[in-house]
Amino acid sequence: MKKLSPQKIALALAAPLAAAVVSIFVSSLAVLASHKSPFNAYTTMWEFGTQGGSLMEVLNTATPYYIAAIAIAVTFRAGLFNIGVEGQLRLGALFSAYIGAMFTLPPVLHVLAVFIVAMTIGGIWASIAAYLKVKRGVNEVISTIMLNSLAVGVTSFLFSKYFAVITEGSNNLATKELPKSAWFPDLVPLLTKLGVPEQPGGSVNGMLLIAIALGFIFWFVVNRTRFGFELRASGANPIAARVSGVNSKKMTFIALVISGAIAGLSGLPAVLGETHSYNMGFRSGIGFSAIAVALLGRNSAGGMAFSALLFGFLEVSSRALELIDIAPETYVIMQGSILLSSVIAYEVVRRFKLTLQSKELAKVVSA
Amino acid sequence: MSVAVELRHITKRFPGVVANKDVSMRVETGTVHALVGENGAGKSTVMKILYGMQHPDSGEILVNGTAVNLKNPNDAIELGIGMVHQHFMLADNFTVLENIILGAEPQHGVTIDFKAARAKVAEMSKAYGLDVDPDILVEELGVGQRQRVEILKVLYRGANILIFDEPTAVLVPQEVDDLFGALQGLRAKGMAVIFISHKLDEVLRVADDVTVVRAGETVAEVKAKDVTARQLAELMVGSELPQPTTHGDTRRAEVTLALKDVSIPTATGSRDLISHVSFNLHAGEVVGIAGVEGNGQAELVEAIMGLREYTGSIEFQGSTIDHMSVAHRHDLGIGLIPEDRQRQALMMNSPLWENRVLGHQRGKPVMRGFILDKKATIEDTKRIMEEFDVRAPGPMTAAAALSGGNQQKFIVGREMSKAPALLVASHPTRGVDVGAQGAIWEVLREARTKGMAIVLISADLEELVGMSDRLLVMLRGAITAELDPQKTTLEQLGSAMTGAA
């Protein structure tokens, strides 16, 4: 059973391939609807997207997606759903930029301090939903959605009233710039040393390394530790988990708070690596796109890395569509159709596998 | 008499059960037709095919003389086929009434006509003696009452071919009598009743015809009046049935479990779920808890395991465990075989080796510190599968793919692997085949000899009387009698359970 048979490989590839075919078909329809050639659109995207500078941009786009997707996956694995990542990361970003600029520490320590601020704020915000769920039985989907609205309001209010400083000659409100010690280094110098050619204006956000590390930690903790097992057990069968000694309320609380803390980190690539402050241009929607990334990546560390990169690639490369007069927002249709078709394809393959397993079992039992 | 249902040469491969190689049966209208066989012989599969939940790979289904193709249960319901499932399919957060009418709601314009529904349900409850409060939430019902809801649900849809999948597994003799009375009534009205069971005395009491399946094949079709239970048993398994018996007194001096005045009050302040329960259980002793389902047995288990708050005190091996968490109690050496294996003991979509970890995730052999020892777990899963004859391709197989009996053997093996000092066994052989039943009894006997204390809860009175050293009768949450199993007949026990004596 363990050996890689051609059948097994075919099964593993069936779902992603089917999903790709269906989504390309749907996206092509969208392009055709605007009387343009889909083939032309794809080649343009591919040519633009695979340029060195674009690839760096893809990494930068994927980094916060990946971190936020991990935050969501933590709850998915526990049978919960934290839709509140958007609010948690926004609050985390605002406070870490504001508090981080209040003091100076040696470089590494300063970054760590900002991490702690972001995780604490994200965790505290999520703990409201966790508390409501555990103590009052409030569905976390509802409460986190509402907390998102609240977070947007709270950040706008605090930002514009108290945290922002007005820079002469600029329309852009921003918090005080972080001292250099809190900047996360760009990876381009390192990459250049490794022989990667420099790109004009190209940068690679150092938080990429944090995202990769988080991915490994997520994989290890969820799949290889007792905590991870209890988390998954709570998701797979909460009643059985409780009967077997898992404190389900504690597990729910911890999962949501950890998720919030990780979500808090996902606002930092922008704050520490790009703008070095929280400003009006802070990108919105990362927390929502990350839901799709987590779903497409099936809540596994590797799968989410792939889907974060894919989403990043589509987003970056679709900018080139403007050159041939196609709305760049076409990428949203692509992302949507990929997500939908892959969810369906995986379900179909899962059922097919179960049937196969049953047949195998019937052989064993009747033997 | 006409033929209501006929199956011809049904073949089917289905998750976890023997391939149905060749099953045929004819059910006439106005009869009770029993389908007997070991679990895993393919009975439930045949019924699922008849109910449209599974599709035969080959073979024919005829309903009222016409060949039909049942794509889903709706097709079956339309043809007047109703099914009372072994695993209940009810929405916990709905009331009894809502569950009964779910999917067949009487309309009153755009709203549901609850008044008409309530009247109809009340009338049916009365007619068939299936007494359930229509406004109580299903999650508050015991297993026995849930079954009544299932039966009402089927009758509500106007079925005239009724399938009962192991309906008596959860009932005491008096309730079985009531059920059989209802079945006779249905028969008199010209309905066809298909009765799946492996309890042969019941089959002979209630059925007109019997179809015996073994390993996915019809091996006999007989009139109930022409056969004895022994003949049927031989047809079913081809060998003698195992007996639930224990030998000698293995009771030791030390008290393993002591309950002192344990009560579980309800939130609403009505009658306690269990009330002032006290008993001592010695090492090497089996105490059987007898009672009609829903009289506090489930709550007693939850109190012992720490799953529910209680007043009073529980001591394990001489020291109190009242303040201890569920996990702590497991780790002290209290094992549990829960009453509903799929809901309470398994992660159905996870592989067996991960299920091996469940409940044991705090120690060896599945853990090395805080790290999951996958290799050792897989090895130990293989050991359990071998020792307890769990039939599945390997540790990577999902629990859902196993038949009920194999799932249960796996759970028993898992609990026994930590050599618990106390085992709380709730319906340890419910819905498992004769072979597995004998194997599980043997495991319990052996552990008893080695000094394990067992709290045995079962609806199978023979099992209860045969395996227990002492019987405690639970009625409305309280212990109302203590009986010596050697001097108690099943009838006496049944009377004590319903409070008639």
C-alpha cells in the first residue's frame, strides 16, 4: 500500500490537473467575454510574470498570504474557522508600527519586540472571539466577522486621531517611521551574493524567511506533536476528542488565540520590510485572500506555500494585462475558479479513493 | 399473498463488509421476514441496497412485482419502503416532532402546520405504544428513545415495507414485547416487515420467514416454525455460539472503584440524572449495570470518566479523583469503551494508526515526550490488528472503511493495550458479530482474572448476567436493586429494570 504505484501517482495528480483545466477554461471565457484572445492573455502574463523583477514581487505578495493562511489553517485543523484574520493583522500592524517606533533596541531584539507586539495584539483580538465561543457558545465565524468590522473602525480611529503624524508636503498619513533597528533586511544583497542577478528596483522582503520558518513549525507542530494531534482530533471528532481526554474548550481557546497571534504577524512584511510605518496605503484584503489560499492549499504547509505563490503569481503577472487592454482584475476570476474547481476536484478524488480502499478491504476481508 | 419485495442475486462490494456475492430473498406482504447472519455477513448492505443508499453491482430488485432502480432513499420512500437504522440518523438540535416531520413537513401555506403534525404524531405514538415527548430535543434522549423516534419517523411517511436494522439491540424484554406487538399490528394491516437481527430467539418469536446470509451469500430460506434456534445458529456461523460466562471468583481484597453518594443534578433543577449512587468495585470483579436505556447509565459513565460534573465522591484505588480531568483519569489507568463507537471513540476519516493515538496521546508507546512516535504507533497498531483480529488492509486504512465489529475490536484492543486497572465498558459487543463478541468476552474474562475491575453496561441481558459477578439495577438515575446474576432469570431482571417488581 505504501509503494508508489502508477495508480497512486495518477490519483495524486488527478485533482490538481482537473482543477487547472477547468479554471483555465472558465478564465478563458472571462477573457473571451471582453473580446480578447485568452491565449494572448496567458502568454503576456507568463512572459511578464516570469521576469526576475516580477518573480521577486510574487514572493513579496505571497509572503503575507502564506503567514495569514497558516493562521487560518490552525483553526481549520481544529474544526474552527477564524475569518477574523483581516482585523487581527490590521490591528497588529498598526500597534506594532506605533509601539515599535517608540523605542530603540539593538537590531535583532527590536524586530523581535515588534513581533511580540504584533502577536500579542492579534492574539488578544482573537481572544475576544475565543472567549465568546468558549464561555457563551457564540459561533466564531459570526464573532470574527463582526470583529473584523470593529477592527477596521478601531484602527482608522486610532490611526487618524492619535497614532498618525503629518509629514510636511505629503498627503499620506503615516505613523512615525520605525528606527532602522526595527527594519527587516531586504534579501537582495544576500541573493546577489548567491549569484542571483540584481533586478532594477527589485526587492525581496526578508519576512519571506519568517514565513518559511513558520511553515515548517506549523507542519511539525500539527503533524508531529501531542498538541497538534489534540488539535486535529478536536477538528476530526470533537466528541471523541473530549472523551479521550482533550479539554475541548481549552483547545478551542488556544487554537483561536494562536491563530490570532500568527495573523498579527502577517501584517509585518509591509510594516517592517516595506513602508516602515503604518500608513493609509496599508493593503486590505490579505486576510480574506488567505482564506482562499488555505482552502486551496488544503491546510497543509506545502499546499499553502504552493497556493500562496500561485495567487501571488496571478496577481503580479495580471498587471501586464493592462498593456493589452484587458482588465487586470481578471486574476480575481482566475483565483476564484481555481479555488472552486480544486475544492470540487479534491472531493471527487477523495470519494473515488474511498471506493478503491473499500474494494481493497473487501478483498482482505473475504480472503 | 403477494410478494412485496424480492431481491435476486444481488452482488455488491461495499466499505468494510464482505462482498455481497449472491443474496436473494422474497418478502411477502403481511409477513414479518427476518434476515439473519453475523455482522459483516452483508445484512446491512442488502438493506442499504433495498433502501437506495447503495447500488448493487449486479442483480435485480423487485418491489410489488416490478423491477425497480433505486437511485437514492427518496426513490425507496416513494415506493413505500421505510428504514429504521441501526445508527440513528437524527438531528440532535431538533425536537422529536421536528425530526419526525423533517423532509415531509405538512404545509400550511408557506408555514409548517405543526398542529396537524403534532396530532398525527400523537395518534401514531398511541397506536403503536411508542411514547415520546414530541417537544423534547433529541440530544436529550437516550438511545432507546431515539429509536422510537426513528420508528415514528418511518411510519409518518406512510411506509408499507418497513426495514428494522437490529431494532432490539437497545431494548429490554418488556420493550421488545411492545415492539413485537407493534410489528404484529403492522403485519395484520398487510405491511411487509423486514427484521434484521442476530438474536435468534427473537427472530423465531416474531418472524414468519427467515433468510440466512453468510459471507455475502444467501445460505437458506426457511419458515420460522420449521427451524430451531440452534439450526439457525449453525446456518449462520457454521459452528457453536460463544457463551458470555465467567468462571470462578477472581475478586481481590482491594477496592478499585468506590462511588459515594454520586449525583448529577440537572440545570433546570428537575429530577437528578443520577441520584445518590454508591457502590464498591473490587479488583478482579465485574459489576453489571442493568437498566433500560436512558435511566442514567450514560451519565454514570460520564461521571466516572470526569466528562460531567457531579456531587458526591469517586475514589479510584483508594484516593479521590473528583478534581481530576478526563485526561488525568485515563492516565491513572481507567479505560473506556464508549457506548457509541463512531461518535465517541473514533475519528472516522483518519487512519487506524491515528485512531490508535486517541485517548493515549499522553504517553508511550505512541508518544516520545511531546512528539508523536509515528513508527512505534504504526507498529503497535499492527500488533492490535493481529491480536484482536481486526480485519483491514493495514494501519493506514481509514476507520470508516471497517465494519462495526472490526471497529469495536480495534477499540477494545486499544483500551486493553494500556492494561487498565478499571475498564468502563459500555455495550462492548453491541452490533458486533458472533465471532467478535466471543473474542471480546474472552479478553474481558482474561483481564478480570488478572485483576482488572470492570463496570459493564449492556442492553444485552444475557451478556450482563453471564459476565457480571454482581448486578446493579438502575432506574430513573438511582440504583434500585442489587441482584446475584447466578440466581436471577432474565425475566426477573427485566422486571427489576422497568420497576415492575
